[in-house]
Amino acid sequence: MPLWLQISLPIFTALLGGSVGFAFGRVNKALDRRIERKEEEAARAPAFDLTSVSGSKYRLTNIGDARATSITLDLGDGNRVITRDLPDSFDLVPRQSITFLLMGSWSTGSVDQVMVCCDELADPYPVVVPRRRSC
């Protein structure tokens, strides 16, 4: 409850009677619920998991409890890997996924970790690239 309301509520209740105090009490509860709701929404965040589908195909899934918007993947040194079917930027709701191709070469190898960046996260989210599954 805001400090000004904590101070003013007993004063208004004493001066104006119980009915006004009851109304302020209802306002107080509504404000408390609103603050709790905002805190819960702030605690929600996207989280990601990368699984191997087959060969060089991988599936990135939003396993968090919040929508992720403007997702981009930082693959480190861009010359080391080849991607296909991966948009420059995309959105994922909770439990939604996107499948794409991620290939290294014989000479450069592949990446061990990708960093997932989105608008909802202040820092990039590190995701380990699992070992490839054979077809």
C-alpha cells in the first residue's frame, strides 16, 4: 500500500466515519492487487531450449512463461556456421518453437553455444547446442 494512503486512511476513517473508511479500504485492496499483478508480470520471463531434431536441424523452444519478441540468435563468429530457415528476427509465445538448420564445416567446426537475444531480456540468454542426432 502506498505510504500516503497508509497515513491518510486512519485519519479519514476517524474524521468521516466507517463508511468512508470502508471505501478507502476497498481502494487500498484494489491498489494492492494491482501492485501484486505488476510484480507477477515483471517476474515472468522467456527462457529457451535448443534440441536436435535430426542431422543439422535444431528446434528452439520458448520454455518460459512470457512471450519473447524480436528474437535474434548470436552465433558468435558468423563465418563458422551456416543457417537456413532462420529469420533475422521472430517472436515466440510460451511453448512455441521454430525449427532451423545450423551447420558447421569440416574446417571450422560448429558452435557449442548460441546466445538468444530478445526485447524482454536485458542480457542474452545462453543456450547450449546439443550434439547432432543422426537421421
